[in-house]
Amino acid sequence: MAGIPDSGVGHAIGYANQTKTPYCRPFAKYTPTWPRSFMPQDQRQRDLVARMKLIPIKDVIQGQRILFCDDSIVRGTQLKDTIQRLYDCGAKEIHMRAACPPLVFGCKFLNFSRSKSEMDLAARRAIKELDGPEVENLVAYASPGSGQHEAMVDRVRNRLNLKTLRYQLIGDLVEAIGLPKEKMCTFCWDGCDHRCRKS
């Protein structure tokens, strides 16, 4: 059990405690770079920052089945490279648990999950590969248990070269935060903005 420093560490420790699974740190974090690796505008620079920040510890990784946690999967570009680095260090299997649901809708309010286009989002690229660019009912993909949702998650899992991938359920996330859903913005995950809320 491991967390991607630092965004996945809290989730990983909680997961490890709940499942009684040993927690370890397969990466050392080198901090004198950008505060967050998604901040540089250029993708090559983002990739370089991500590589500089996370230094794999081969003795911890080699021969292990690793389940790691991160806060979210946005584009998945750096994550794919991180996963490959674990395999390069001899990991047998790599599993992932994301601390939030899939980002299906581009954020209308901040520029965090939108990137240059919402089609850059890992979930939207998977949807495009499955059903083309003009999908009308995105809510079906955002609904855990639906065939569309399962196919989307499996497509993301396959692209990232993971043995298994599970996302947090939105109901469990809302419960963990402790606020009523109508007081939270969940648009990125389920398309629900102020029009979904009771006045």
C-alpha cells in the first residue's frame, strides 16, 4: 500500500489502516521544484517536474504487488509515466485506488480539471474511444454500476497499464466530507451544478 506523494498519502494511510494492509513509501520526494507538477503550462516541462519530484526506491518496489492511491486522475499523462517507472523498478503488479470519482465533466468554475479542453481528461478520452466525440448522455458514464461507467474505467485502467483500478464513489466522498451534497460542487464528477440544487 502506497500513496503518490503528497496528493495520495492521506488516502493511502486511511486505506491501509482500514484494510490492515502495510503502508510503505516506494518514492522519495524531491521538493525544490514547482509546488505541483501540473502547474507548468508546457507538457514536457510538467513531465520533467513530475520525474524530478518522485524518485523511486527500487529495494521497496522490486518483486512487489503495489496498490497505490492518488487524489484523482486528471489527464493521466504523468500518472502513466509514474506507473511505468514502478514496473521498470521490478514491480510485479500495480493496482490503483483514486480518492475521487472520475472527472467526466470539465470544470466550469476553476481551470483545474479543464486543461485546454475537457477532452484532455482521461475519462473523456476513454469515452471518445468507446463511443466517439459527440456523446450526449455523459451522466451514464458518471453513474457507477452502469455498463458505460465500467467500460470507461476499464479503458482508463488499460491505458495506464494497471492490474485493477477503482474510483471513489461520489456518495462515499460526500459522506466523508460531512456536508450535504447540495452544499458542495460535484460538477466535475456528475455534471451537477447549482441547477441541480434545492434553493
